[in-house]
Amino acid sequence: MKHLAICQHIMRALCVALALALTSVATDGSMISTAHAQEAGERRGGGILRFLFPRKEKRERPAAPTVQKKRPPAQRRAAAPPAPPPPPAVEKAENASRILVIGDFLAGSLADGLATAYGENANMLVLDRTNGSSGLVRDDYYDWPGNITTILDAENPAAVVVMIGANDRQQMRIDGNNQTPGSEPWVGEYERRIKALAKPVRDRKLPLFWVGALPFKSSIMSSDMVAFNDLYRRIVTDSGGQFIDVWDGFVNESGTFAANGPDMNGQPAQLRGSDGIS
């Protein structure tokens, strides 16, 4: 019953947090230029929050006739009031459920979003063990299947969230040879590594939430992500884990990449980086 409650919490929070996390990435000046919110009604496409909190579209009203008015004398604009201080951090309970997040740079953003979503929940603690440049291909750089058991031992999580694959569109070294992405040896080894990452989690009977890859601005890259998601969905589901498909939240009505969508308040905002990747 405890695991069921945790699963229900994470299922909702994952969707909300992903939108929140990628919004924060897109507006972080250290990664891309400052994002500018679009005018309301500019985009009517998908967005994860649209599915969670559907809103009725506003009907356009006819414009009121323009009335010429005399401008009053210019007045000095009052200074904006200072921003309210952030709410104090909630101290986590000693027995708080520990939610482990692993994966690449998108998983890092997801971990930030989950931490924000659970920021005022003393009973949920998010553990960020992501590695931005990692993936399942370059195990010489970071070996997720080889390290997962050690991470689980160290963190003792109640559930595990995975998001990975954005860095995996590259050759894989197999038995001393470089194999091209999509080739039979490449796919076979990639499947083995997905299983090797999922198995230790499921062997401990921990809930496993594998968040699917996102669409990219490049149609070729997006096509590869679709293929990755097919592998993740099949293998993770077969292992008893749960595949979280968030693709539709980041495409427009025609099914192509969309950088903008509703933010946490339902307002139009930039959800993805201008590079079409982050």
C-alpha cells in the first residue's frame, strides 16, 4: 500500500515537474538566452499541463471602437514593490520517502522540477544522482548499469525515476568495434543495457518510472527518440516498471516539435531551449 501511494504521487508530479523543470531550463540565462513569454492565445497546441488541467479556450470578442482620449501629463512611474521572499525550506521528515532520479541532463532538470513540486512536502525527498553528459552508449564515460547497484545501496530509495537517451545518438563500441546507431548489433546491445539498468531496481521490488525521451527540433533526432521510446516502453513494461510517455506535451497540433506551451500557471511560456534540444 505504501508503494501504491508513492506511485500515485509520482505519476502526477512527474508530468507537472517535467513541464516546470524544462521551463526553468529554458529561462536560465546560463544555458540559453532569457525566454520571453508569448501573448495569451498565441499557441493552442499541446503541453503537459493542458492534459492535467484542461482549460476552456477563450472566445475572441469583437474589438471595441477606438475612442481618442487626451493623454494626461506624464507622471513618474512608481517603483515596483520588492519581490516577496521565497518560502522557507520545509525540513524533511526523518522517514521521508526518498525518490531517486538518475539519467542525463534532462533528468537533472526533471529532478529540479520534482524537488520544487515536493518542496513543501516534508514526507517526500528527491535525490538527484544524474550525470548531464551520460547515457547508455558511452559506458567508458559513465556506466549506469555498472553503478546502479552502488547508488541504490547508498541512497536506499523508495522509488526510482529514470530519464535518459538524449546523448545516445552515437556509435557504440561493442567487442572492439564501433557500431552504427540503429544497426542490429547496436540495438541488441542497447536493449541489454536498458535491461541491465532496470533489473537491479525491479529485483528490489522498487517502483520504476522511466520517463520517455522528448521530441527535438530536428526531425531526424526526433525520429531517433521515437525509436528509443519504443525500446524503453517495451523493456521497462516487461520488467514491471512504468513507462511515462510525455511526448504529446511537447509537440503541436500537427505532431511536430513545439518550444512553447502552458507554464505551471497555465500561461504561455517557453518550455524548451532555443537550441531545440534542452
